Amino acid sequence: MLKSKIITLILCCCLLFQLQAQVYQVNINDAAPKQNTLIPMSGINPAGTRLGVNNQYFTKNGKPWFPIMGEMHYNRVLPENWETEILKMKSGGLSIVATYVFWNEHETAKGIWDWKGNRDMNRFIKLCQKHGMYVWLRIGPWSHGEQLHGGFPDWIQKLKGHRSDDPEYLKEATKLYNQISQQTKGLFFAQGGPIIGVQLENEYDFNRPTHIGTLKKMALANNITPVYFSITGNSTFNDKIAEAIPLQGAYAYRGWERAGGVATKDFLYANDQWIMTDALGKVYYDVTKFPKGLCEQGAGSQMMYRNRFVVEPEVVEAHLQNQIGRGMNLVGYYMFTGGTQTPGLKEPGLPESYDFQAPISEFGFLRPSYKHLKVLHTFVNDFGSELATMQVYEPENPIRDEKNTKDLRYIARASGNSGFLFLGNTQVRITMPDKTVTMQVNLPNETITYPAILLKGQTTAILPFNLKVGSALIKYATAQPFAKLVNGKNITVFFKLLSGVKPQLALDSRTVKDKDIIGWKNKQSGDQLQLETINSNDCSFTDVEGNLIRIIFISPEQAQNAWRIKLKGKDALLLTQADVITASDKLTLQQVNKPMFDLKVYPKGLNAFKGNQVKSSQTLFDIYQWQTPTYATKIPVNYPTNKTAEITLPVTLPKNVNDVVLNVDYRGDACDLIQQQAIKTDNLFNGETWQIGLKRFLGRGKLNLNLKDWNDQTTGVPAELVQEIKAKGTGFKSIKALPQYQTVIHLN
């Protein structure tokens, strides 16, 4: 009797859940692909790889290509760290490294050029090439990038005609382009090098539309010959001819605004071209002539002395998801890898640090935002060729008020009868409530209705419809496509579960041989085989062409800790809480304060690594463990005053310790890091722990940390922290050192 009542209660709760679900629908009445117009930018390298672009998307070997690009400034990163940081970008799913070439970084006095040390752009580009990364140079002449005079040398800044077709300015700018040409000789794509793109100028919002064309002619005359020329999307140029591709920018966090900004419109799936603070749909060119792409997707922002904020990883992820949903077919981050300003060359009013709260920090540590973004990078890399061809379909009444927390924000991308729904329930600086929703996609010949799902606040979702896997057709799934592994007739698709949502999916029963899936409730409804899990997070079946299809559902945390890789020529997936740096011949695992490394490998049975395999009943993954010796981080800290700390460093580190992380918590406005009587970097207080990597400072004497008193002009720090500083005064709360262990695994 009790059991019967419990079942009845459960059924009632399920019915109530369905009744409470708000139904949202989108009409895709014409999903025919638009006519593509070729843009006259293409190239073929000596290996036969061909790159091109049309007004919809970029192409590689004639197929749609969705590139992911991240900014890293070679001059702001130590040369000995270049290779590792490039590999971290590649491991995170990026395929292009972008970098400014700051004029005043290289012409240090008039006629005196410096391309050595951390200014050795040629070496940096060759390291990108070594690891299969393309390069996109932003050659100015004016750059900004929080560089003094926007990168202009002093005497150029004083020229009245700078940033124009003034002959005196062009004469000097030609010298810069000639120097860049010498440093990049043989490194352009058609020559077998990695440079595929060049950005001219930056944010050129002047009524001089001929200037971009002038710069392009100068570049070509100096043998700067990329596949693609680009500009920032808020630049004025002649859009009647395809002289450059305008790429957009969008920042959810804005260091130039009080407290880093307010709730922005960046999360509304809107047509926001180079959105800052003003109207949606503000454009300076005919958007139908160019593919939608980003050169400055803000994965962080530069804090200023007056404006502080904390970049939340789920916000950064949601911002990217929004951009993909609204039609972007190239994503370029600013910044993806942080760094340190060159002494004397930073823009006034800014710190020495150029950390940017980027996914890869100033000291090379991977922030949570790195793994959040990697989830979407994996999706784009595995499904991007289909995604790039898909058009955008808005609902009838799209949300245009960023303060609207009640209604669901959503959009669709589709081609033919297949596509993806993009659902958003995240808004920077506004807490979003949970939503129970039912999604309905109205196609020309059918309607696909999803089961009701819970979309929690501060999350997003991408849901597929009519997703083809092998010859099988997934009608819908209540989880997000993550990765697709194709190994001959064995095809595996990983889905990321939505928090609090059990997986359900429907297959077109005409496309599969199996009608009874073990561990799943099976219900036939018309041509749909509807599946709901009983006790399993994976299922397998055979399609009508004999492919073995396996669907595996993993948690959001597992997705963040998953790494797409090739092992023994096979598509594979790694699961580990460690950071993974992938090179052609080895894997490097790194993690803080944990000497035991755990690693799961899919598919099972690859025997990818020698030894250290753990016997397990796990049916999907091989499990490996590595134990590395523990290291006692004896880092003496003295406090000469309540505002100063003196750090005594070890002489060397053992091989199994990549770095030592110094976690500094303090009360105050800012903190300078000083060595040998020079400020090496600094930190602006925002309430977060300052994580310093000590490795770069070894062998050069002690470190000193000097605190600065609170400034009442500072904005963005929570009131309770400000009150604590004022009540207790400037001072250190704690300084703790933790080892970052590493183990290197050589690939068989």
C-alpha cells in the first residue's frame, strides 16, 4: 500500500513538473543554406592545405572550418615559457595564436630596432609552427593593447598626422612594416609557415575610410602576404570591396568602466556588432558580405586602479555560448594568456601586471575559466564543420532586456532539418533563477518537442535536434553534445549532462537496428524510439550501416576535466582533474598539492601508456595512476612591517615540481612584488587570492611584497571587504606556498 502511494506521488510530481514547464518554440521554416559569396582571400601551402573564406564561414581544404584563436603577447611572456604556454593553448582546443606587434617595443630609439629576447617574434612564430598552431599578427601601426601611446614610439605619437595617410607618418610606418617583413620572411602560409592572418590598425573609428586600404597596400609591398587581412569591426573602411574582414569584440567585464561595468546585453543572443555599452545592431559595414567572427572575445579584462571586478568562469562560458549561438564562425579571445608589462611601456593608470584574469594566468596557471571554455571548444572542434553552415533562427519575441530574469533566452542554428538549440540562463552581475522549460522546434515537415528540463540559474545548454551520428539520427537529447570520436566503424558521442537533469533522448527508429537498449526505458512513438535512463549513463546500438554507436553522458565537472586527444592514431578522451599539456610525443600532467595523479582513458584497451595501469571493473575507461615524491615547500616568510613581507626562495626545484604557488591573501588596495629593488609585477586587490608562481624568480635573491593602503576612489570591491580593510587596516592575512607537481608521460 505504501509503495503504491509513493509511486502515485512520484507520478503526480512528474505531471506537475510537466505542467509547470514553460513551452518555448522556434520556427525553422526555411533551413535551406544561403548562397555563399566567395571573398577573394585564399592560400595553399606546400603541403597542399588550402584555406579560404566566404561571406558565411572560413574553409579548410574546401570544407567549412570554425577556427578558435587566442591572444598571447610574446613580449609580455618570458621566452623560456613561450613553448609551454603555446601548448596550453593548443591543449585547450585553440588552433590560432594571435599577438600584437607593438611598434615601441621594437623601435626603442629612432632607427634602433630590437628583436631579441622576449622581443624575438621570429622565434615565437616558429614555436607556434613547431606545434601546429597558426598565427594571426596584429601589426598596427597603432595597436593599443594597454601599451604606452597605443604602441607608438614617442616621436610618432608627436606627429600630427599619425593614423592617417599623411606622407611623413606613412614613411615611418613603412619602416615598421619592412622590419616585420624581415622577421617573418618565409613564415607566411603560402611559404609553408604558420602565419595565416594579419590585422591592420585597431579600432580605427575615424572618417578616413581609405587608410585601411593604404595600410594593406603597404603591407603587400613589404611582402606581408597572409591568407586573411582583418580589421576590428568598429573600424571605418571601404566595405564595398573585400579589402579586409571585420572581426568583432565583446567584453562582459570592462576594466575601463566603474567596477568593471554593469549587466550587459552580451547574453541576449542579439546582433551586437562590437558591443560596448550602446545599442544592439550598431554596425559600420554590410554584415551580409562577411562571416561573423571575433578578434576580441573578452575572456577577462584588464583591471585599473579605480575599477576592480572578479571574472566568473560560468559567465565567461555563457558569453562564448551566446556568441556561437548568434552566428559566430570564428572566435578570437583577448586575452587567452596573461603576461607582464614591459617596464616603462605600460599605459598610464594601469598596473604592471597584464594578467587580465585570463584563462591562462600571468604565471601560467590554468584558471577555472580555461576548463569551462574548453568544454565549448571541444564541441566546436568536433561539430564545427556542421555548425559553421547553419543559419541563425530567433524566436518570435526575443529577449532584449538584460534585466529580464523571468523569460528564457534562446536561439537556434540550423541547416536543413538539423541543428542546435542554444539556451541561456546566465547574466553577468544578475543572479538568474532556475527555469523549467519545454523546447519545441517547428521544422517544415515535423515538430520536435523535448521533454521538460530544468535549466538551473548561472548555466547554459546546447541541445541537438536531428543530429546525425553515423547513419543514426538522434531526434533530440536533453544533454549537450560534447565530443565525437570516430574510430572506423566505432563512433562514440559524449554528452554533457545538464545539472539536475536525467538524460533522455530519442532516435529515429528507422535508422537503427536495435530497438531494445539495455539499462534504458524504451518507448516507440511513431518513428521515434524514445529512451529514458533507468540506471545507466551510456547506451550503445548499431545503425543501419553497421556502425557501432555509443552514447556516453558525463557530468559538467567531468566535461571540464576531459581532454580530447589522439592516442595511437585513435580518437581518444582523457578524464583527469590534473591540467594536461599535450605535445606530439608526451603528456605532461600538473596539479597543485596533489602528488598522486589519476587518469582515465577512453576507449578502453588502447594500452596507450606503459605501466601504472589500475585494475578496475570500469567497463568504459582504462585507469592509470602515477605517484610522484612529495615536496616540502619550506618558504620562509618574514614580516618587517605589517605592510611588507620578505620571501626567501629555494635555490632550485626538484624535477617533479613544476612551480611553487605562493597564495597571498591580504587587506589593502594593491601589492607590489619587488626583487633586486625593481617592481617585477603587482596585484590590484579584488578580494581574490593572488597566486604567484615562484619559479621565474629563483636564483635572483629574495622577494619583497609591499602593500598599499586602501584608496576610497577604488570601485568594484564588495562593501564587506572594504569595511574589513578599514576596520583592521592594511596587512597580510596569510601567505602559503604549495607545490605544483608534474609528471611526464611518454606516448608509446
